[in-house]
Amino acid sequence: MNYILLLIDQYSDNIHSFLISHVVLAPLLLLFAEESGIPILVPGDAIIGYVGFSLSQTHTAALWEAFVLALLAVICGSSILFFISKRWGQFVLTKLSRFIFLKQKHLDRAEQLFGKYGIWAIIFGRHIPGLRLPITIFAATSGIRYRLFI
């Protein structure tokens, strides 16, 4: 158990040093990785808050530049996850469903709700921390078109 905690501590220290040494590039890559479905320990909201704070202290870039770059990183990352989920999402969900206590009726209900409230589920669901990735995956597996998703 101590070994796992040590690995997590080293991982977070590496992310912190990466953020400090690459003030502009690091947050964009971390946002891109998170939105692509790569699990990282730092949530995207914390990354954006860190960037806003560091920009207010250093004035290395304008706030609108950081906003546009963060938006591009999020759009690119979520697009990658969308297309991966469109291709392999249903297969992965059915294989993982027994480990996360997800039944086929739950998947069918999610598809039904996305058919009815698709755009509203995406708009509101992506603003709830922890639901960005599942919303993207369910949107792709439910047959939502990419143009509608973006």
C-alpha cells in the first residue's frame, strides 16, 4: 500500500514540475490528455484554475489567448475520444459493464435518453465535473452525430 502511495506522490510531483517548467504547453497537453480519456490525477478544472492564477501573476500571455488555446485543446481531445468511442465504445462498455455493475438495460436507457435529450444532456452534462468523459462516450455510442456533439 505504501508503494502505491509513493507512486502517486511521485506522479503528482512530476506533473507539478512539468507544469512549472512548461507554463503554457503543460496545461494544454494535460487538458488534451484528460479530454482524450487518458486518466490523470489532476482534473481539468484545476488545470484551468492553475493557468488563470499563473497568468494573473506572471502576465506571460493574455487571458483570451489562454482561453482560446484551452478551448482548442478541449475540442481536439474530446473529438479524439468521441471518434474512439464511436468505433470501440459499445464493445468496451459491454466488456467493462460486469466490473462496474452496469447492466444492458442501463445502457439501453442511456441511449434512449440521449435520443430524447441528446443536445441538452451534452450541454449540461459536460459542465458537471466527472461527467465529461462518460457524456462523450455515451454520446458517441448512442449515435449522436459529431456536428451535434461539437
